[in-house]
Amino acid sequence: MRNPTTMRILVVNPNSTASMTGRIGAAASKVAAPGTEIVATNPPTGPASIEGYYDEALAVPGLLAEIDRHQRGGDIAGTVIACFDDVGLDAARSLADAPVIGICEAAMQTAALLGGRFSVVTTLPRSIPALERLAQRYGMAGRCTIRAAGVPVLALEDPESGAVERVRAEIRRAMEQDGAETIVLGCAGMADLARALSEEMGLPVIDGVTAAVKLVEGLAALGLRTGKSGGYAPPLPKAR
Ligand code: 5HY
């Protein structure tokens, strides 16, 4: 039987790459409070990685179906959308009863609380326009720069790809050229890199998955719910 004192947090990776979901779930569990259970999942189909607007649009139905499925199972205290493009965030908030946090918003708000300027280091240049839009939406455009390390999302799944070295090099450029005092990692697939990069580079390196888990735990503990001014969505019809 489920422990009634456990807070269950749903962490949805909206792409269909299960190995990435595994690493995301492990990073989330590492920072979760003792009474928190992390439920990490991804849609069974849909884009294997989300690189730009087209993939984003294709990923939304699978994301909503996962939120709906787990919500039917009961006691989800909050949901984290583990994709840095905050894919389907407004629709997810319309569907879910409990708070929903996107990892871009979580990471940017956390960086802002530390003070000073920050730089986002994402994967491919293709993701930059969408992230610039999000920075504007969250009121962060004047505080940050958005950079790409030139790493395809799925290269982060391959230790031989040289992806981490490219991320490291881009962080150095952000420090030297942008005067960044904090770095935000711009992909959920980088979740397990933040601690080590922070120690190595000597500045705070924020990963949105872990930041979102701590924020959602806080909102849930305060008994807060997501606003519905964007419209209430009825539960999705059951798949046949
Ligand atoms: C992410 N794509 O966090 C984004 C990052 C990006 O599949 N997971 C993805 O490149 O926009």
C-alpha cells in the first residue's frame, strides 16, 4: 500500500527517449525530500528529442496523455515538465489539478534569485529563438544571454560524443564574454551534469529538473494550486 505521508511528484520527459527519462528521474530523486516519491515517465511515442518548434508541437499530445493517465491514478502533488522548452506548459496547467512547473521557468527564476547576470547554455542553435521567447515571457530577457553548445540532444546520451566538453567550453565563453555569474543548463538531458560543472567552474550551475522539484515540493507543501484563467481542460477521453 502507498504510504499516505508520501508526496508523489510526476516528472514527465515529453520526448520518448527512456534512457534520458532514467537520468532525469535519478537527478530528481537525488534532491527530493525524504517524504517525496518521484515518478518519472515519458510518452511511449512522439519525437525522440525536442529540437525546435516542430518537435515541440508533436510532443504536446503525448505529454498531456501522461499527465492525464497519472492524475487518474491519484495523489499527484505536482508535475514537472522536464524539457527546457517548457513544452505544453499552459495546456498542462489547464489539465492538471496540482501545480505544474516547466524546467526553464524553474531554472530562470532560481538564477534570478541568486542575483546578477546569468547565461543559459542549451543544445543546438535551433533552440535559441524559443528560449529567447521564454526569457521574455518570464521577464528575464534583460538578465540573461542564451547560448548553444552545438550539441544535439541525443548526443548527451552518448558518453563518447564529446557533448560534455562542448558544454564546458560554452560555459567558459559565457563567463568570459557575457560576464555570467550563474549558468543555467538548457536541456533536461544535462540534469546530471550540474553539480560537477558547478564545482569545476567555480560558479553556480543550475539544472531546471532539480530546481523544479524543489519548487513544486514547496508549492505542494503550501497547498497551492495552478491558476485556471487559461481555461479548464476536461480529462482526455480514455484511450481505447
Ligand atoms: C530538452 N529538448 O530539455 C530540450 C532541450 C532543447 O528533448 N529536452 C529535449 O534542445 O531545446
